[in-house]
Amino acid sequence: MLGRGLELTYTAWDLEAFALDCGYDGPPFRWNEERRFLLRCELDAAYFHLYLGSSEEWGLDSPQLREMFPTPRHAVEYIMETFPIVKRKDIKRTTITDENGQVTQPGTYITKDTILSIYDAMTESIRTGVPYQTRLDPPPGPPVDSEGNFIPYSEWTAELNTSHIHEGRDVAAKKKQKLVVDPVFPSSDLEKVLCASLLDFVITQPGISEDQYVDLMILAMQPANCRLLLTGDDRKKFDASLKAVLPELIADMDARPPWRLILQALQSNQSVSISKKRLTAGSNAELVRGKLPVLDSQFLSLVLQAGERLRDLQGAVTPDEALSTVVKAVQKHRKAAMSGVTSA
């Protein structure tokens, strides 16, 4: 659990002394909301096991407790219902509505559901003796050796997946090298904005698949589809953020990014790296990003949020026809974008 605690806490160099006290001498961790949510859920589930014990031990010294809650899992369910604000926010952010604001798919108490799911997985691990497998990729905290000890920063190799960790100061110092810039692409304002948006997506949410980054680019270029994936006040925020976006980026509902050109350009100047179809920020990411247009942070944040909703819907059956249409449209445009076909 130390690795999870470190990743949640050590997110800036200001806390380096704390990390060193914990036996970790590497850089701070990137702030990633999706990872932080799962880290908290895994810790909550683990502490429930530690404090409530096993079903065999449950209620041995308190028959009244066993009568109220037949198993410790029942107690977990009850405890999670004592956080009404968390529940209300979860349900609000997972509720799907149509253009008229009518609920087409009710929201869920996702924090409770996730903790219970992880709790059950840990219960099965305890029963079978098979170690619990985290949902996080890369695994939580610093890289560890075969015995579970933190690997010293000086011994990190390129094979280690550290996309959830910031670069070390020594790495940044070595990056003052001449950039290899494609003389042809990007040249137009639109092309520069597209490169900037992909870099922002990769820096903010590193390590997802190439397909998913293409989907984010498509949603950024197609605000009508993106808006349908948002709910409530987020739609109003999205509408307001469009005023700060380059008009050419969102001018065509059928627009799709010239993906191969964008990827090749960013790979050539080492601002993006790709391995096993997963993208991470390259050695020149921050340097290149500083030479590209600044994009509205709220717009990008809401596109990322819409992308998460899209991933939830992909592969799942939804009764909402409008959202089903969005999923199919993005899949169609992704296929065209990745095959090198661009809109007129």
C-alpha cells in the first residue's frame, strides 16, 4: 500500500523529502484523475479487509453485529451508503441525458460499485492464495523488483513503464538538443492546433491506446458529437469554451484529423513516443508544446471527459439512439483517419 500512498501524495517536487523518507528517490507522480480514483478505491477496499476481517471471524464476539450485517461485505455496503454527497455527485456525473435534458440512462454510485468490485476480487485472492492483480497499468507507485522493493532511480531502464511518473531533473537537463522539425507539417494554423491538442491529450492522459487518442481528436473536431457525451452543467461549460477554440478546428461535423501526419511529425521531433500502440510524452514534449498554440484548458478537459464516456459506451449496449449514433460515427471517422483518409 505504500506505493499507492506515494503516488497519491507525491505529485510535486516540494514533497521530495517525504518521498525520500518513504524510501523512494525518483521523480514525483503525474496527476491523473482516473488513476487516482482507482488508487483510492483499492486502498479503501484493502482497509475494509484489514478492519472488518474475514467472514469466518466476523461477529464472533458480537452476535448482534452478525445479526445486523450477516457478512463483512454487507457492512461495507452499509458504510458506503453513509456518504450521500459522494453518491449524489457520482450519480450526477454518470447520468446520461438527451438534447432535451431527459434522462436516458440513470447514473450509478460508481465509487461504491468500484470499491465493492475490488473488495470482492481481494476476497477471492485471500480465499485462493493468488495475489490480487491491480486494475492499474502501469502498476501503482514506483517500479519494484521481484521482491517488491522500490528500484533506485539510478537503476531505472527504458524497459520499465514509468509513464505515470514525471521525468527526472537529470533527464530534463539532457534534453537541450536541436529539434528535428518536419519542414512541411504542420504549416497551417489548423495543423498546429491539431498537433497541440494531441500533445496536450498525451501529457494529460498518458499511456492510453492510439485508437483512443484518435477518438479524442475526432471529438475535439466534432463539438456536436462531443456535446452529446456530456451532461448537465458540463454541456453549458462546453458551449462556453467553444468561443475560445480556433473556428477551423470545429467547422465541419464530418471533419477528422490527418492522424498519420500528426503522429509522424510529433515522433520525428521526439515529442511523442509510441510503444505497443500506446502513446506517451517524448523527451522533447514540453519544448515542442511551447512552440505550438495554447488551447483552452476547459475545452480540453471536457473533451477528455467526453472521451471517458465514449470508452464506457464502446462495447456496451445503450438504449439511447443518439449516443449509439455518436459511437458509430466516431468509429467510422477513426477508421478513415487511421487509414490516412482526410476530409475535403
